[in-house]
Amino acid sequence: MFDDAAGAQPWVTFDTPGTFGIAVLPDGSYLAKHDEFGPRSTKQKSAVTRVYRSADRGKTWEQISRIDGLFWASIFAHRGA
């Protein structure tokens, strides 16, 4: 077991990403998303999902959106969009 007093539980002080998803768009770029979990997250009041984009096959990523109120969503390309 982890010793809470020693600070050995990283999720006590940091948010934890979860519910991951990834899609490859028609132009070859990647979109990825995750929800925020953990004690410091706002999931009980208002869910948060972050969306990232990679134009180099996943070597580097840029956060392109933070969506408040979205949780457990899927990500996919739809009809070439």
C-alpha cells in the first residue's frame, strides 16, 4: 500500500488523464482526447475533456481545445471531416 502521509500517491496532488481516444483524420493528422480525473479535477461539478492534435504522426502534440461539460466522449472522423 502507498503511504498517504509520505505523498507517495501522485493522484492525491495531480489530476489523472483517463478515457483516452484517438482518431486519424483524412489529412493524416491525429486527434487525441482525454478526460480529467482525480481529486483536483472538476469531474463532480463540471467534466473537462482536453483535445490535442499532432501533424507529425504523434511525435509532437498541441492542445487545441478544452471542452467544459464533456465526459466519456468518443472521438472519430465523420465523413471526411
